[in-house]
Amino acid sequence: MKHKGYYLLIFFIGIKVHSQISNSTDKRPFFVVPEILIGKTGEANTGFPETKLQKSFFVSFGRRSRMIDQQWAILLGYPKTGVSLGVTDFGNTEKLGMAYTVMPFIEVGIFRKYSSRWNLNIGMGSSYIDKQFHPDTNPFNQAVTTKINWAFRSFVYYDIFKKEALNWRLGFGYTHYSNGHTRLPNQGLNSFLVSLSSNIGKEDKTSDKDRIIQKEKRIRSSETYFSGRIGIGQNVLSRIYNDKKEVYSIALSAGKIINRTFKFGAGFYYRFYEQYYDHINENGPLISEQVPNFRDNPYRYATNLGFFASTEFLMGHVGVEIDLGINIYKPFYKIDWQLSQGYFFKGEYTRLGELDSYYQIKRTISSKLEIKYYLFNTNKSPKNNIYIGASINANLGQADFSDLSLGYVYRFNFKERKHTRSN
């Protein structure tokens, strides 16, 4: 499978985000937000190419979630959801190139106790970047090595001028682009930017009567769930062993779904790294010197077992999950760390990565960020549901591999009670 295959899935997810409400009579106001951004691209490595101002132009399309039966929307104060399309000049088109981005987003109000003008916008999607690292022609751009990359942004907006159908806003935030460890180097492009944008479209003003109805409709509910997933991903071992190979994974988990919105659980995962298996089988560097016993059973020593806790936010057909785990068995990571963190010259290692306390932490703690698209609307509490997901898996925040997954969720023991509190 080519790595482009999985990242293109995020384009599909982005296109689907604004249609996460399965309601044929959707009359929520539609809005368009053109946005100009300027800022500075941070240096990804020593000798990084000089840059001028970073300049971006984005157009966002979306709707405000005002449907009464959406528990997640009520809990978040009826956020805006949609898709952003953007073009970015990182300040050096010859060495860093341009980025073309598709990104689903969610925007929620913040500081509402003090003001109605502040909003937080978070987006995650995919980006095509037309200039990459090359050892001969572009050796000092070690930020991006692939054309298709993950894209992330987090912005705070302040409404400076509001009218019925036009809202001018100032924004400040952060953007990040990287490939999720599918090829090295992968230092990532990180930028801080300010923006000016205009929200074009009528505001959806809810009457006091509607607010009372919405509060009365709020339901306290809980469900138990069981879930299983299979995944296939890709990663590389080091800058010398830079060919992408597959990572196969299986995970099982169980837990609670609260108010059809918050999904908390725990489980265990199994992973098999083709990269590790081949390195052992081929008696690669450090195998004979440090772990000759790995040759007796390459399959066993190329596996990874661990436990994890998960939190997922459910928004109709879309879910965003964050996992934090503990690796109880990942024997090859000792070799992985020494090779990936080592220094080399002309294709030969001059120093290996140190097996220090930082290595011990990285070896032990795992994490994952995943975007899911569910076949059935999660707000309707379907007993059986399936999803496709795209995720970045990491060792304590440092990308390990990216993957696509297919999952199944079974819900049971549904309990609910109407929220009786009134204001």
C-alpha cells in the first residue's frame, strides 16, 4: 500500500464532517469564512533555509450545530463544524515550497462567562507539500520528506466587528505539518500566525423558548461498550533504513459512553512491525552484537504488546480519540532507538543513540491520536456500529507510525434519565 492511500482518506473524512448530521430537513444557516494569515515558519533543524513571512489563504465552509437532539452539540454550546481549504507559502518557495490543505474543523465558544466574542478553532486533516527534503538538492530542509502530510491547527479568534450577516475577526494560533514517521527526516513545519477573517452568513439566533426546550431535551445517559479494531500502517526505522514497511495492529477495548458524547475506555493492543522482523532476519546492525537471540524467533521479537486508556469525543458520525498507553513488551525498541537517534556520516553510524532515562520513558509510554468516521450516527446509540479511522501512533509524542483502521463497536446496557435542572 502506498502511503498516499491512507492520507487521502483524511480528504474523505474532511468532506464528510459537514454532513455528520443525518437530517434531510437541515435548515441550519450556512457560513463561509475567507481568511488571510501571516506569521513565521520555525527552524526545523540546524542550517534550516532562511524564510520570509509565511503567508496563507484559507476558505472555510460550515454550519452551526443547532439540532436539539444532538447531545454533543448541546454540551459544547452548539459549535460550528465544517471544512477548511487552504494554500500556504512557508516563506521560501524554492526550498520549502507550498502546502495545499484540506482540513475538517470544530469551533467552540470560550470565556462565555465574560464575553461572547471569543472562540477556539481546532482542525486536523491532510496537506500536499510540493517541496521536500533531498540529500543532494535540498539537504537543509529536514522538516518534510513526503508530499502527503498530516496538517494540524489550533486558533483563538476574537470578534472585532459583528453585523447580522458579516463578522470580522482577529485570530492567533499555531500550525503543524509532518508525515507521521512514514519517512525520515521528519522534523515537521511549525508556525505561529496571526489572521484576519470574515464570517459571512447569518447567525443562527435561538429564542429563549428554544433554549428552554433544548435544556429540557438534555438527557443524562450511560452505555457500556465493547470495541475491536484492526489496522495497517507504515513507518521507517532510521534515515539509513528509510524504506517504508508495514505495521499491523489489533486492539480490543471496553468502557462507558456518557451522554452519547464522551467515550471512556481501556484495553490492550498487539502490533507487528515488518521493519523489525526484516532487520532481525537480515542480521542488520546491532543484532549479532547485542541481541543474537532475536535470530531464533524474529516474529516474536518484532511484536509489541501493551495496555491503553482512551478518551473519545463523539460528534454524530465523527469521533476524535486520544489514547495513552504502556508498552509491556517491545524488545526491538532498544535497537530502534539506537539507530534512529544515532549520528552517521556518509551512510555509516559514528555514534549510537544513548540508552538513557529518556529512552526508558519513550520505550514505556505510547500514545495515539485518531480521527474516525462512523457508519451510523453515534448520537442515536446504535447497538452495532463500524468505523474507519486514520491515526498517528507515537512513543510519548514522538511519531512511531501512521495507520488506517477498521473498527467495530457494540453498545449495551443503555440507561438514561432526563435532566431536570432549570435556570
